[in-house]
Amino acid sequence: MAYRKVERPALTLGEKLYLPAILKGLGLTLKHFFKRKKFTRQYPEEPTVVPEGYRGLPVLVKDDEGRVKCVACQMCEWVCPPEAIRIIPEELAVGNTIEKGPREFDLDTLRCIFCGLCEEACPEEAIFLSDKFEFAGGSREEMIFHKEKLLDLGGVRAAGAKKWKKEGNAGFHREGPIR
């Protein structure tokens, strides 16, 4: 297959100097500068209202009895595109039974892209995207949130709060807003 060379048209002097593009952009800037109403939020004093369905920091939750809902299945770790989640499972003795739970659950917030795939993949509804958007750290180590911090931020979710409900053979349908 032969390729043919495409010749570019010759530029005029004005196009070579980029003057029309610069003047057009300056005109648009001046139009918005004088016509638009100014909007300023006094940030620390005025709280920021996040919209419904905002995808903020992923957090872990506990059930009504104060137990960690995570069973360390590692689905969220597996589905995370930037590999921001790291789970080390352990066996927990609960009464006469042995259950699986996370010994360590680390979320690297510097890598997290807040996509929500971890929330969608969790079969136990143990991880949710919160409305937290204000978090900062002085070092990289401070931006890795461990299990205890994620549980403190997540709090308790009632057992009846389900992300999914099954309706016959129609499959799964999400309750509430889509995130």
C-alpha cells in the first residue's frame, strides 16, 4: 500500500504571527470578564456542599454490632485499576466459628482515582465512596490510610442499607443515586 504525501497549505503572515488567534482569545476573555457575575466562596468559613452522588474517599464501614463488614475477599484489591488497595487477610475466631477478615487494609490515597470500582465489586458492602474531599498530609506515609482510619471515617452502616437489590430475573438494580 502506497502512502501519498499531503502538502500543508501555506500560512499567511497573520497566521504565522498567531495574531488572529491571540486577539480572538483576548476578546473572549474580556467578554467574560465584564459580563459574568463574580462568584467567590469564603472557603474555610463557608462549607462546601457536595452534590448528590459525589465520589469521594473510599471508606470501610462496620455493621450494627460494631463488627468490620469486610471479609478480606480481596475483590476490591483485584479490581482497583491503579492498585491503590492492599489487603492482608487473617482468620478471626468468632464464637464457635472461624471467619476471615482483614488484618491490614491499606488505601493509598495518592494512587486512588476515586472510580468506585471497589465499591461496586464488594460483595459484603463493606466499602463505600464517602463525601470526604478534604484530606491532606505532610508526607507520602500520611496519605496511606490504614484500616483503623478508614473505619473511623466510614462509621456504621445499618444492616438494611443495601447497595443492590435483586428483582426476579431482571438482574441487579441499584438503589439510590448512581455514583
